[in-house]
Amino acid sequence: MRFSALLPLVLACLLSALAPGLARAEKDPHGILARRVGVWNATVNIKAPVKMTFKGQEKIGWVLGHNYVLGKGFYDDKGDGKKTEVINLMTYSEKDKRYYIWEFKANGDVQPAPLTGTWDEEKKEMTLKANDGGNSGEGVWKFEKDGSFSWSFEVKDENDKTIFSMDGSQVKAEKTDSGTKTKTTK
């Protein structure tokens, strides 16, 4: 299982399977999709299997009729000075009341199962889960009060041993219009 490619920005696989339950971004009850739109500078800390820290940048925008946000990033995830291109896709399913996230890397790596997320409005964070039938992962996304975005994710094998662990943060590099409709007040 290749969860090493996971970034929160990370994201869910068969579009056609979800199509009937997808809600337009304007119906995203928590505005998570809109909050992710923009250019973000990221720092990623891998804790296991090998400790390393790397930086990158991700540009996120609306695609497919405002039903998904697509992120495209470049990260020096091997520490060799060469940047790996990563693409992630995220949507909200009104039917399932959860977010789906998929991630793909230019080298052909793809996460074996989509991340699913549920938003906790009281905590202002999203709990993420994934399971490929053997390994399982859990993590958290959090939007900080200063506008930054942080996350953590850990994968355990069927014996409950941690095989992958990471955390990170992102800070908006540019202020951009999220593309959501705003209500005007009188």
C-alpha cells in the first residue's frame, strides 16, 4: 500500500461511481471545498517509515462544473532536489454526507483507496479514514484561525503496527477568490 503519497490535500478514485450522489460545491454545507481553493506553500513531515521533511507548493482550483477541487503540487519528497508532481481531487457527496479525496503522483503511484472525511463543526476539523482491505489509515484536517491549514495522517497494518505517519501544514501564498456565491445583506 502506498500511503506515502498521501497529502491532505489528498483525495477520492472512481468518479463515475460517485456521480449520482455528488453535490455542487455551492451545496457543500461546511465550505471546505471553497476553503481549499488557492495557492498554498506546504511543509510535510514524514515520521515513519523514514523521518524526513520537505516543502512544496500546491495550486487548488475548481473543476468539473464546481463539483470538485483539483490540486496540483510539486514536492521534493525524496530529498534529492527533484520535484515530484502530485495531483489530488476532492468532492463532497450530499448522498453520503462525506468528503472523498484521491491522490495521484506523476511516477504512477496512486493511493489504493479514497480517503473519506466527515466534518466536525464544533471542533472545526475533518476526520479522515481509508482502508484498502488490509491497512487502515486515520487522520485529521484542521483550518487554523490564522488561515493556515494543518493535517496529520497515520497508516497501520493489520497487526496495528504503524507503517506510515505524517503531518504538515500549508499557508496560503496568494489570496484568491474561492468562487463561492456570497449573500449580500442590506
